[in-house]
Amino acid sequence: MSASKYNPDQSKSGAILRDFCENTSVHGLSTVLHTKSKWLKLTWLLVVTGAFVGLCFHIYWILIHFLEYKTVIYNTQELGYHFPDVAICNQNGISISNLRAAAAERSQNVQCLIDTIMANTTQKTDKSHCFLEEMPQMAVIHFGLGEALSKQIGHTLHDTIFSCSFDGQLCDDKDFELFHFPKYLNCYMFKQRRNNLTTAEGGISGLSLILFSETSDDEASYLSNGNDDDAAEGFQVAVIPPKTLPVMDLLGRHVPLGVSVTLTFTIDEYRSLSEPYHNCTLEELKSERVFSFIECTNNCLHQKVIEKCGCFPTAGIVRVNYSELSTPSCAAELFENSTHAARELTCEDKVLLNIKKDTSCVCQKVCNGLVYPTTAVESNWPTKRFADKFVKSIATRNESNKNSKAHQQYKSFNDNNTTQDEINNWIRHHFSKLNVQSSTRFRVVKQDVPLYTMTDLLCNIGGSLGLWMGISLVTSVEIIQLLLKLMYQSVKGLLGKTSL
């Protein structure tokens, strides 16, 4: 009785295993079962075990490859594009004439600012009373001014944009948006108002601008920002996707005076995958502007300073809207602190120093967006023939623009019987020409797709199971059924022993 009790051929579990081995498509099991030779049976058992180990390693490698979440980019062309926004800043951000008009207030901030600026021009002044003489000019502009005063002493739209045409039609004031950039004060963004795609290409359908620097001949370059005098005169121009943040220091291109610059752009639209493939987001900020990594960081930085210091940071990237003046600027504390030789950290400084430790300010990049790669071609401007026509256009400006600084300076030249060559020279030292145009009617769409999809994963695992062990989907169901039967028999046997 004892021998028959433990004979697997007569046990229910043994019968189940034998039936499975005889009928399954799994390679080698029936051979192991029916081979009479012990050595041959052992050999086949090792073969089946080795195949199973190889299967495990192969599936592990497949899963590792899938979890790398690699992608591949496919480029396609689609007809039509949105014309980019064009941001323009005068590198000499302060208008001396506007500054003189603002000097009537004679506050400490304005007086020190005037003294520091005039010390860098031909008009030397005694500024021994003002500690700001030791500060770089950019720091004076950045830290010593509130935005209301910045707007007052910066360049106006009509003085910056002498003429403008887009797609063969003249521009108007509604095509431009004023924004504040700390380094350049008043800047202007050209925003075409058509929301539909365009297929126009070339210079006729592009943007054409003539820019006026407004700097008088008796005033030297007054920006001491580490640049030489030539680089400090002219304009910063950035071609950016519509509704994005104009970060001029990162995206701006220098346009010198007396030069015609043609910026020809192409259009790249990228569509990236979000998590887990890339650390980017498909969400958008609840604002009029398109979500971007820079804007997210900028907004978070501003919010932290406002919450902890109760003032708007002076180190912000850009202030788009002058109407947002309900929160005072942190410049007041910084200005008061700068009048002492031993400068202490302000509240804003402390927040900025700790911002890297603040995990709540971690921003993701946007998954989808536009990029406008540009190439620049420069040439001397204007030619003598064009200069003659340009002078006539200044002299015949319409009534709305006759109060511009360009018209006023030309009028003073004309009243003093200035020669034509002198006027042409004045044009080359105060004007620049800018053309922005597309080189194509198509945009290149860079579609990000998974290199290893879920379908690839299932196919590779299925192929591996078939290669190593001859297991199919049906066989997998049979194995699951076998395990359930064995578990049932084990539980049944344990319950039977317990009852005994």
C-alpha cells in the first residue's frame, strides 16, 4: 500500500502532468517523458532547462529595450505656416530727450540716473553725491527704475519704427505691442493679426521695417554694458513663434546702424511625445501666451518673490504689460541698499539664491511647438539713389508722424542748410533697414514616434516564446490551466489529510 500510495503514475497530479506533456506543443517535454534511456532523458531535460533559461534572458532583454522609451523623428512637409512675431528693442534703451523731460521731478532716483548717464556723454556732471557712479549702466537701468519711469524715458513706437509694411500693406499702431525688457526698457513686438495659415513667401509678402535709433550726434553711446560703442548702437531683433515670450538676451540678433539686414526664416514644427518618452508637458498656461519652459520659470520666479517680499522682482525676464502695476517694484529696496558701501542682500536676492532648492519651481518643457531658424544677410544701406528718395519721404511725412524725432532732426538739418552728403551720412548713422521673410511655403513637421511600440513588444515576446520553447498563445492558456489544476489537487489533498 505504501509503494502504490507514492507512485506518481497512479496519482491524480501525475496523470495531469503526463497528459500535459504528451499533448502540449512545448518543445522537449514529450521526449523527456517517453525516452527510456536515463542518460538521454537527462540530456533532454538539460536541453529543455537551458531553453527555458535562454527564454527568460531574452524576454528580460526585450523588456529593458522597451522601457528605454526611445523615439525616432519622421520629417514631413505640410503646406502653410503662421508668420512669426518680431520683437524689436533699441539697444540704447533710454531716450535722452525723454529723460530730460522726466528730470523735472528731480527725485533722487532720477537725479542719480541723469548724472550717471550724462557722465558717459559729452556733458560731464558732478555726481560725487551719487553712489550709483560705481554701478554699471545696465544695473542703473535695471535696478534704479520703476516701470512707469522706464516707459516714460524709453523710446516711443513712432520714434522707433519709422516705417513699416507687411504683405504689401502699410502697418498701423495696432500691429505692434509694447513690452518692457529690463535691459532695453521699451521694446515693441510686431504681431500679424491673421490667425489663418499663409502660403506666401519672399520679400514682397514679408515684413519690411525702417528703424530709427533716435540718438543725437552730440550724445555718445551711453550704455556701459561691456560692449564696444559700435555694438552698443543699433537694435536687438528676435524672430519668435507667435504668442511666446520675447527673451531678447537669448534670442535677439544685433542689427547695426547704416545696414540693411534680411532675416530669412524656415518653419519647423515639432510634435514630441510626453511622459514616459520625454520630460515635457502637453498642458498650456491659462494666459494669452503660449506655454513655454521660459515663461513657466519666469512666472514661478515672479510669484515666489511677490509672495515672500511683497514686491515685483527686478530680475524678471520681461514684463509684457505696463498695466500690471498693482504690485510695487523691488527696485526701491535695492536702490536704498545700493547707497551704502557695504551692500546687503535684499529679500529678492535671498529668494533667488534659494530658488534652486525649491522643487515647486521645476518646469517642464512644452512637447509641441514652433521654431523659426533664421539666416541673416547684411549689406550697407542706404545706397545713394535710395538715400535721395528716403530724404524726400522724411520731408513729406504725414501729419501724424511729423512730431517724430526723425522728422524733427531732419527739419533742424534742413533749416541749417545742411548738404545732401551730410544728410545721407546722418541717415547711415541713425537708421537701419530690416526685412523678415519666409523662404518657403511649407513647414517641416517633425513627428516624434516610439521606436519600440507595444505591438513590437508583444510580437517580440511571442516570437521569443515560440523560438525557445514552442509556446503559442493557446499553449500559454494550457499552461495556466495546468497550474490551476495542480493547485486544485494540492489544496484538495491538504484538505483530505486534515479531515483524516
